[in-house]
Amino acid sequence: MSGNTPITATLNGIAGSTTVTVSAATVSSITVTPANPTVGKGTEVQLTATCNLSDGTTQDCTNQVSWISGNNSIATVSSQGLVTGVGAGSTTITWTLNGVSGSTTVTVTSATLTSITVTPVNPTIGKSTTVQLTATGKFSDGSSQNLTTQVSWTSGNESVA
């Protein structure tokens, strides 16, 4: 049903609210990125689903689609679209939402991780500011992959950074 409705959040007598508008637009197609990704065995890639609606707008629907791996011995996929390479080979990852579906091919290589590069190199930042670090893995087959969300990050001195 389309229309407007107020939504209120309350905790300890304090409330905040917003109005949610539901349009009559329907999902006409779903675009998933990255298309046809390649990952190393034991590493991950996050798939993102964008719903293209009948009114011409788009909406992130990654956590709403149903994800299915064609072969869990090659790659698994979580309910949030996180694909993990399990064994070398290729398999399809399929998604479905409200009768609209599609698929992409995930290739898992047998390459092994040989090094990790962190960038930017030796950054200088001001007190109470931040810098986004990126971890890029190099593999035995010469390929590279962004591992920023997969690595464990530790500080040598947490009173500094």
C-alpha cells in the first residue's frame, strides 16, 4: 500500500520521529556490483544490489534480496551478499527480490596471499582527525584484491592512534 506514516522511536521518555513515504513504484530490475568478481580462496568480496524501480529511482536493496550460491564448495554467500571463496573454480551467485532475479559468476582462484600493502604509506594526521587506510593483498598469480574489511587491524600504541 502506498502513502505516508509517521514512525516514532522512544527510549526513556525521549522520542524522535520521521515520516516514511511509500510510493507505488515496484522493482523492475536489480543491478549487482561488482559483476563477475574474482577472489582468492579464503578471501571475500561484498556484492551490492541496487534495485531499479519503475518510477526511475534506485534503492540499495543488498540486505533485502535473497542470495544463493550455485556451488557452496566453490563459494558461499551470506544473506547480506558477502561472498567467500571456498575452493578453486567458478559458480553462479543468484539473487531474487519480489520475483525479479539475476545472477553473476564468481571465480575463485587457488592463488595464495603473498603480501599485504597498506596505503597511504606513513600518513601524518592531526590530533582528533582520521585517515582511511586500505589493505591490498597481492596473490601468487600476480592478482590483487582489496582486503580492507577482511584484515585484522591493530595499533602499536592506542594512546597515539
